[in-house]
Amino acid sequence: MQKTVLTKAVAVALATLGASAAFAQSSMTIYGNVDAALDNVHKASGSSITGAAAAASTVTRVSPSISSQNALGFKGTEDIGGGYKASFILEGQFNTDTGVQGGQDTRMWGRQSYVGLATPVGELRIGRQYAPIFYAFATSSVESIGAADLMASGLVVNNLQVRQDNQISYWIKAGDLTGALSYSPNGGVSNKVNALRNGTGGSSTSGQIIGGVSAGDENNTGRGKSYGLYLNYAVDPALSIMGGYHSNKFGDAILISTTGTTLASMDKYIGYTLGGKYTVPGMGTVIGTNFLQGNFTNDPGSMIGPKVQVLTFGVKHPIDQFAVGVEGVYSRFTNFTKGKDRGLMFAGDYNLSKRTRVYARAGAIKDTGGETAATDSGAVNVIGGPLPVLTTFGSTETPFFAGGSANVNAWTRVFAVGVRHQF
């Protein structure tokens, strides 16, 4: 089986941890991934999160990043002697359907942009980076965190659990244990939070999605302050156990609707995840699972802070040039609306070469709306499971069905066939 882009991304992140090894004097590598598919997304009739009727809809599209995220990156290293090494990564994203910069609100280097210094005892990195908890999902998934990867469903706080502005991280590797700690003075929270994005009216004035292009402006309010932890222990060559911790401060941010109605005053979010991945010896079958417990805390007197649980599993089995797999997800609010989402995704790949594959994805998710929950505005109450609610609130970043979202109390299904090439 060829390396996935996700595997490459993780390898890039870990590449400089063995600083005492021999390296060339200096080097630079260009790498990337191009993924495009024809997909069909159908949403059955249901409702919006406010209970308004939502009609059934079907759309057929050319979509990017279904099996893995598109990327173009530059990475460089220089061995400066004595067990020290300097490094950098500049990595952006693009949409294959239109050719424009895609994801991360059209930032040129929105995926990663940092400089690092490795020492004999670890590596310091400064700049825009993946959040440590992201690696717990990336290393436990049997897929590649594309739009059809249900094992990424626990990434419920947009950029702050995926990528962060203004991050300082420290990485260590000690035997079979790999770990990272991070801090950001503002990982990407604006003073107003909603589902608007750059190009669709999002700004610090009208509000924007968590992690929006100007959301990481540093200030003296403590808004957006984030901490993270990632640990991965290789029990043996076939089994790894990983976990992550994430905390971010919303500070004085308010959650508002796209029309400007105040929904809640936000305080903070804390999330924990635990996962594992096992490769069956002699078969190559990969089995993965992860679990998230996430708690939103709102200011006193505001709406109830939702508590989220997400459990996923995945299996993928190679058959010569083919690979087949299935993923499942179960997520719920344990308070708030007590809504739920359940889904399955089936995968099939055929490797034409070491770098190129064709693939198919077919899956569905069912939302159960649960109870009505109050917001700070007496005129607005909400229902729904984590998927439609957190997408509407501007909390979810990882694209579900390439932006397909879901209606409340309804099925959403997707079918996609595509091609992906890595370089």
C-alpha cells in the first residue's frame, strides 16, 4: 500500500525529532496531494436547528479533498552541527474543482507555516501548526482525514482542534513514546463567533467561524488562548495507543447567528481523546478507534454549555492493489439537546501506482434531533445532534461530505468516485 498524505503529514511533523542522527548539510523538498471526485449528496427532508422545515435536496458536484486533503508544501532542513538542526514548513491548500486556494479561508499557507529548531532533547516550533490533539485523530484513523473520513468527527472545534495560529510547540521522542506540548496566545477565536467565512461576509464586525482568517489577532483579553498535548506510545510494531488534550479560552467572545442574534456568551472548551490502531500481522488489515469527550462552558447566566461525546471505529483491508474498508461514528450531546448522530462510510481504493489511486466512497449519517434547548435569546431555541448544531454555530472545521452538512431529524447520504495523486 502506498503512503497516504496523512501519513506523510505526520511523518513531516515527526521528521526532525531524531536530531542526533546524520543529516545532509541542507535540503528542501516539494510535496503535495491532488484529490478530486464526482460526488452526489442527498439530504432528506427534516428541519433546521431552529425547527424550521428544511426540504429534501440533492446536489451533484465536482468536489475536492474527498479521500484526503489537497496540499502543496515546501519543507527544508539544515544540519547546523552538535545535534542541532533548523527546519521550516510552508504548506497551503487548493480546490481542484475551481483552482482557487481552498480551506483555511484562502490563506496562502493555511495548512502550516512554521520554523523549527531541533536539539538533542527535542524540537521547538513556532508558527501556524496542527493542534496536538489533531495527531491523536490522524494517527488512529484508517483513512486520511478527508471529507469522507468519519474518524475525524471528534474534531468539533474548528481550527482550534485542527490548526492554530500563533502556536509554540515542543516535541520529544523517547524510545517508543512521542509527545508534544503546545501553547497559543490566540489560536483563532474572534470576538463574535458564527458560521460566516472569509468571502461570505465573515469578519470581526459581523462574526466569523472559529479559526477564521482574522480570528487569530492577538489581544490582551485572553480570547483564543489555547493549550494542547499529544502522546503516542508504540506498544509493538503492530499496535499504537494515542491520546490528546485540548483547552481553549473563548474569553469575551459571543456566539451569534448569521443574522446577528446573540445565542450565548462563550467561556471555554476542554476536550480529551483516546485512540488506538492495530495492524493484523501477516494480513495488513488495519483497525482503528478513537473517543472524544468535549465540554463547552458558557458564561454564568448563559445557555447550557454543550457536552459532546464522539466514538468512532474503522477497518481497512488490502487485497493486492485493492483496499476495502468501513468506518462508523456515534456522536451525541449528553446534555443540551441530547441529540445524536450515527453513520457508516464504506471505502474502496484501487492503486494504479505507488502515487496514484482511484477510489469510491459511499455512506450515510442519521441525525436525531433530541430535545429543544434554550439559548440566550428567548426567541431562538435549537434542536439537533452535534453535526448540524456545531456546523451552524461555526464550530466544525473538518468538512463533512465536502460541506454537505445535514438536516435535523433526517438522513444525509453521499456517494463519490475520484482520483488522487501524491507527489
